[in-house]
Amino acid sequence: MSFFISDAYAAAGSTQGDIFTSFVIPMGVILGGFWFFLIRPQQKKQKEHQQLLAGLNKGDEVVTTGGILGRVKDVSDQFVTLEIASGVEVRMQKQAIGAVMPKGTLKNL
């Protein structure tokens, strides 16, 4: 059975350089790829959402993450009051705001 493995290959042990090139470098490349393709874009998106919430003003037309369109009536630190129909106001967390819509989106409100 020893004719399948050459004597020179079987006698050679793994060196520190072999471990580094066969394990550490590929793991570093994989972790770098995860950071570049998954973590970094998520951090950018979260930062943009925080800027959107910080810039909310009374009168802005917004859509919530649940799909409700409304006009901002009041803004506090944690909550926003939206008018979703004539005389119908809803108070919700700021984090529930998904996007600011262009002016004129809500014509009949």
C-alpha cells in the first residue's frame, strides 16, 4: 500500500509557512470579503437612514416601513405624529419612517 504515497512526500512534515499560506491567508480573504460585501453596505444604509430621521421636518411627506403614507405633523426625539387622512393622526416611532416622499405625493390630504 505504500506505493500510493511517495517516500519524499510522506517524510516531509508541514512547516509554519505551509500553515500560514493554506489557512491564514484564505481566511483573511474570506473575512475581508464578508466585511466589504455584507457589513460595509449595511453600515452605509444605516447611516443614511439615521440622517433621514434627523432631517425630518413638519410638513414632510413620508412612507412608513409598513407602507402607510402620511404628512408629518409633529416631530419629537423618539416619536413622529403623522396625518394619514383628514383628521386622522397616528403617533409612531421615528424608526418606522422608511422614506421621505417628494412634495405633492399626498394631494388630497
